[in-house]
Amino acid sequence: MLDIYIDADGCPVKDEVYRVAARYRLRVYVVANRRMHVPLGRTIEMIIVPKGFDVTDDWIARHIDADDIVITADIPLADRCLKNGARVLGTKGEEFREDSIGSAMAARELMAHLRETGEIAGGPAPMSPKHRAQFLSTLDEIVQSIRRQARA
């Protein structure tokens, strides 16, 4: 079954996910360590996990299935979900794939090292309208792809 799981703490595209999920009548699990506003309805469920290191990630990784979609900017979580067979979409519209997750993990480690040594400061660039459009387009493509595979 095709469900969408959102790594919701700090996720800037929750509203976009809700719109796509409503169009396709998909179930959405919004997973976070604090309560947040989610639209009323039977297809969106707020999952509150205890605070702690990787608790949200662990919950998502335990509950996803091969034909699910995970929305996250967390590269280690993306790697775990790919290994479980899920499709993973970053919040700026980039789909994480088995053939590219290794380089994404390496780039993450390099950037963390550069921040620790003070060679660079700050984090990723903020969301732009282009990123939101790319996110919506890629999410729609992934949903359609999974549905085509299920029919085949």
C-alpha cells in the first residue's frame, strides 16, 4: 500500500504533501516529537514520538514498506529508508536513490567537518518557489510511478 511518511520536525513542505495526498487519496503519517497542526481528516495521522536522538527516524524506518514514500531532509534517514525499499524525497525536490545516497552521505560528512572546523558557517539555502515547484513535481512523479508498478 502506498503511504507517505513525513519527517515533520522542520519540514517546510507539509502543506504540499497534504495537497498531493488528497488528490490521490493517500494516507499520510506526520511524525514528530511534538504536536503540530495537521488538517482534519481520516487520511492524515499525527504520530508523536518521545524526544530523543533519532527517535523519529527509528519510528519511520520501522513502519515503512517498500511502496511507501518518505519525505525528509535527513540523509541518514533517507539511507535507512532506501534500504527498506521505500522511495525517499528531499524537501527541495531531490529524490534520494540507491545509486546516489553514498555521495550524499559523503557530502554531508564533509560539510559537517567544514562547519566544525569553522571553514564554513550556516546551513543549506532557504526554500525558494522553484524548490517548492520541484518538490511538487517530483512527488507527483513518484506517486504515479509507484501506482504504475502496482498495476503491472
